[in-house]
Amino acid sequence: MKKLLWAENLTKEHILHKISFDMEPGEMLAVMGPSGSGKSTLLYNVAGMDQPTGGQVWLGDVEITKLSEDEKARLRLHRMGFVFQQMNMMANLNLLDNILLPAIQANRGRDGKSKEELNLRARRLMEKLGITGLESRRITQVSGGQLQRACICRSMMNEPEILFADEPTGALNKSAAGEVMGELVKLNREGTTVLLVTHDSRVASSCDRIIYLLDGRISAELRMGKIVAGDEKQREEKVAKWLMEMGW
């Protein structure tokens, strides 16, 4: 199968050391490792939010590492989605308008979609992620889990090819984390490629594959395959055992 994303000899001075990996379309990959191992740095460099000091990163036929800052910004807006632990919603906007923001920015110009079309997509995403009825709420008027679901809606507004998530459940309690992760798995099943950074073995166990970073290098990899109903506990035990072998 043709690769969607790949990195070759990716290097960030003093942090990442000649990392190479690839992802297929529709794959869900988790990056784990101890604090300071370079997990978030890897994600930011692969997504073009930071510039590596060496190596190459490709998204399809585009070499991200050769793009200008403006070109990378356009690539992120139109072909990537992002979900972070710190949810970065605008406090002066309601939930619906926060979700609409990236789509309005991406659709400026004569050929862009109308506000009505974007509104309909946002509402459909909110329905899909179980937060219908919260459109007019401020970000302080919803739970952490609901807010993170809204962030996922926002990340999906421009129909990205790949979704990057940095500790997407890190600020949530166990119940909300499970719900949010369930939504990410659903999106992945529908075809969205997902690359996420996590310290949570339960979150990682839902992914197709896990790579383990240690001192800025990929030290191990665990292939899990697609998750199926009833398989959760066995997968969690498998990941927990693997992490113990890594010295987690």
C-alpha cells in the first residue's frame, strides 16, 4: 500500500536522532516513551510545526521539510487536523463558532464553501460525536470530555487526511478519556489516519501500532492490528506487558 506519511533520518538537535518510520492511509499509530524522550517533538516536526535540523518528512507527494512557513501553514490547514491536551478554544466564542473557525479560514475566496454549508458540516460532526445541543454553550459551560469532543469536531472540519493528537486524553478523567478515545477510533475506522502521542497504555492499546521512543530514538515497536469489540482487556494486558519489558 502507498505510504501516506513517512520520515527519513529525522533529526532535531539534542532531541531526535535519525528517526525513520512510515504510516499507511487509515493507520492509527501511538508514540510512547518516558518524559523527555522526544514524543511531542517528533509530532511537531512531522506535522511541520517545528523545523528539524536534519532528515526529511513527506505527506503523500509533498516534502514538508522543504516548504516555507506559509506553505506549511496552508498544508496544516487543508490536509491535517490537530487535537491537543490543552484545547486552545476561544473563550469569547461559543462551541459551534469555535468548531467553525478553521473551516472559515480555509474557505476564504470565491470557490470556498458557503457559511451555511460549513454550519451544516459542523452540526453533523457535533451530532456524530454526541454533543448536539451544546452549540451555543461557552467553553466554560461544558465538561472536559465535551470540550475535547468539540476539539475533535474542529480538527475534522476541513476533512484532513491525517489527524495529529498530542496527549488528547491527558487532561480528562478515566471515563471521559475512554469516551474521547472511542470517538478517535470511530474516526479512524471511517478512514482518517491518526498519529497520537500518549503516556496512557489504555489509549495506546486502541491503536494499530505503537512505537516506543527512548532518548530520541525508536527503541521498539509493537504491532496490534485493528481493535475489535471484546478485545480491549487482552490488548491492554499485551501493551502493559510490553511496556514493562521496555522498563516503563
